[in-house]
Amino acid sequence: MRKFLGTFFNGKNSLSAAAIILIVTLFLSNILGMIRDHYLTQKIPTDTLSVYYAAFRIPDLIFNTLILGAISAAFIPVFSALITDKRHDEAWRTASSVINIAIISLVFSCLVLGLFMPSIVPIYVHGFNAAQQGLTVKLARIMLLTPIFFGLSYIFGAILNSFQRFTVYSLSPLVYNLSIIAGTLFFTARYGVVGVSVAVVAGAFLHMAIQIPVAIRLGFRWQKVFDLKSSFVRRIGKLMLPRALGLGANQILLLFFTSIASVLSGTAVAVYNLADNIQTMPMIVFGTSFAMAIFPTLSRKASENNHEQFSGYFMKSLRSILFFMIPIVFAVYILKEQIVRLILGSGHFGWGQTLDTASCLGYFALALVFTSLVPLLARAFYALHNTRIPMMATVITVVVSVFFGYLLTPKTGVSGLAMAYSIGGFINAAVLYVILRSKIKIDERSLLIFAGKVLGASAVMTAAMWEAIILGEAFNLHRVWGVLAQTAVAAVVGTAVFLVLTWILDCEEIASIKVVLSKLTGRSLAGSTEERGS
């Protein structure tokens, strides 16, 4: 058992195994995220939840700008190249330098922003009253510890990814969400939303802590170095700057959206964030997971100048994302009210908030395919050591989204923010794709044929699901079990129709299932023949 567990947690993962691990654990993490949101809406008034989500904006700005850009765009390609070249001493020295620089930068930034938080908060949530702004300051100061823990956690996670150890890395979000769920269940009665904020910090610490032992087993030893003159550290800095600007721009978009929502109503910030959390589940599970799993491989193929295999791996991931996300878009759109009601419709979360959140979710769903492709498209550029183009695309996206956010919300309310986000997501994906196709070979003819098959199957699936929803009205929809039954029947019918149609249309992803089943059947028949012969 100990040997099995050691292999499970520390063993190297193949590309297919990495994708499966990330998909499964990200799916579980997002299930926990829905459970987290369910208890948050049950235990905490929705207007207070708006304060809670607004308090995340500054800590998230620090983390995304200073750390996430360096990790996703710069650290992994540089560190992976050193490991591939067997230059382990330089790799570990570079890792320690990055960690030490990150600690100093994050601690300094958090201290300064914590000091000036009472002046910052009224700027971006000017629609909140004085009491709400005061609580936002308090919660934001507590959660300023999270960028420090998350910063270190993502560096250790990048080390694990570079060695193709995805298991423990992928378990970290589960621990984080479990911490928030526990805080919501056990602390809100006595400490309210402050208790949840403390649980967020504890979850960030655990997110980091569980990855350190595996990094140590791989050879990491902390070194007292701060080598700004290192060519590798400089390379990371050079690569991360455009990505940091892009992520910083994206966080500025969220600040603008939070500011707009704070004026609309006391619950608008919470409604937008809750709908966003729901729509990110399929995006992360079937978009980000594939992008994360393929990124180290793309980085290696780029460093080897193997353009043919680079293109092949990219296309395979692109097709997989389209195969899952196109039918999900149809399903989410027609089941949006049922989904929101099942996840959030309890406690303090009333029917009015349910309808507002469902409306936002519907508009988010319209661009879900495109927003799910952005992580893969961006990481293709990062693997090619190009972070400027994704940064430019993000900046364009932010400008467009903010413009439409201000334009649409006066007439559509908080749903206008979801519309603006979707418009920006479509433009982001389009810009990245158009530029990338000039750099790598993409078989667009086969891609269009494949997408047409999936679209056709999804359209028929939607019709079948709609009929199932109508038949499901026979259930008692005033009770949770009735809504669950209606949703489950529609989902099962839709999934069955989609799989059968894509099987008939001989989509590659279904064809691979055919191969596996035929092999299993062949082995079973062979085994039966041998048994009969004996």
C-alpha cells in the first residue's frame, strides 16, 4: 500500500494520465466549489456576499500580476528547459531565486496595500455604503495573506508540473475548497463572513503545504540566493512582464466590473461572481485542464524545434476541448435556471437572485467555447516563448469588455456585465487564433468538418433535452428533488443522444473509445477461447 501511494503521489504522469488526473481533480474541485457556494448563499446574506467577493479583488490583483504571470508564461518553460538539458543545479538555484524574489515582492506589496486599503476600497466599490466599505477593508486585509501562500504554492506546483507530477498539484484546489466549506459551516454562526475569510487564508496555506514534500523528493532544497544577475532569472523576468501586464489588465477588468455592479444593487456583485463561478466549472475542467496538461509537452517540443509534433499535440487538445465544450454550451443555456436553483437556491438566496444569476449564466454560456479555448491558445504562445501577443489580446479584451459593460448595464442590469465579458472572450480567442495560425500548421479543413459534426450532434441533443425538460414538468418543481429529477433526466437523455450521434459520425474522440472497447472485447473473447480450448 505504501509503495502504491508513493507511486500515486510522486510518480511521473504521461500526457494522457496527466489530462485524466487534472480533469478528474478539477471536476471534483469544481463540485466542491459549487458546494462551497451553496453553503455561502445559505449561511450569508447575499448583500454581505457582495462585500466578500469585492474583498478578493485586491489580493487577486497582487497574485495575478506578480506571480501567476511568471509561473504560467515564464518559469515552466525556463525551468523545464534546464531539467531537459540535465542542468539540475542551475534549475534548483533558479527556483530558489524566484521563490526568494517572490516572497520579498509579495510581502512588501501586501504590507503597502494593507496600509492604504481604507483609501483604495471606496474607489472601486463606491456604490457600497460606509458599513459595507468598512467590512470590505477588514476582509481584504485578512485575505492579503493569500497571495503570499498562493505565490509559493504555484511555484512549487510549476516545479511538479515540469517533472510531470500532476497528482498532488491537482489535489491542492480540493484542499482549498474544503477549507472554505469547513469555515462556512463551523465559523459563520459565530464570526460571520470574517470566519470564512480566515478559512480562505487557511486554505491557501494548505494549498501550498501539500506540494512541498513532493518538490523536496524531486530534489528541491531552498537556497539563500537572490540572483538577479542570473541569465535564467532575467529570462523569466523578461517573459513574465507581458503576461503580468495582461493578467493585471484582466484584474483591472474585474475591478471595473465590481465597481459597476456595486452601483446596480446590493446583491449585484455576488450575483455576477456566483454566475461566473458556475460557468468557469466546465471551462476549467475541459479547457484549462487540457491546456495545463499539454503545456510542458508543448514547451519541450518548442525547445526541440519539433514543429510538426507541436502542431499535432496542439490540434489534439483543441479538438478535445471543442468536443466537450460545444454540447456543454447548449446544455448550460437551456438548463441555466435549474442549475442555479439546484446549486444556490437556498437560505438567504431568493428567487429574484436566482433569476438574475441564471440570466448572467445564460450570457456567459454564449461564449463558453471561446473562453475555454483561450488558456490553450495562450499557452501555445508561452511555449513558443512569446508572451507579448497574449498580453496584447488581453488588453484589447479588457478595453472592449469595459466599454460594453458601461454600455449595456444601464438597460440590462448585472446581466450586461456577463454579456460584456462574453463579447470580450470571443474577441480574445479570435485574435489569438488568427495570429497563431500564421505561426504553426493548423489543418482547418478537418477542424471545420469535426466542429460541424459536433455542432450537428449538439443541436439534436438540445432538441432531445428540451423534450425531456417538458416531460420533466410532471415532477414537483416546487421541491428540490423535483428540479433535480427534471435536470437529471434531461442531462442523461442529452448525453446519450450526443454520444450516439458522435459515434455514428465517427468523431475521433468516440473512435478512440471504440478502439478501447474492441481491444477489451478482443481480449475477453481470446480469454474465453483459451478457456474453452483447455
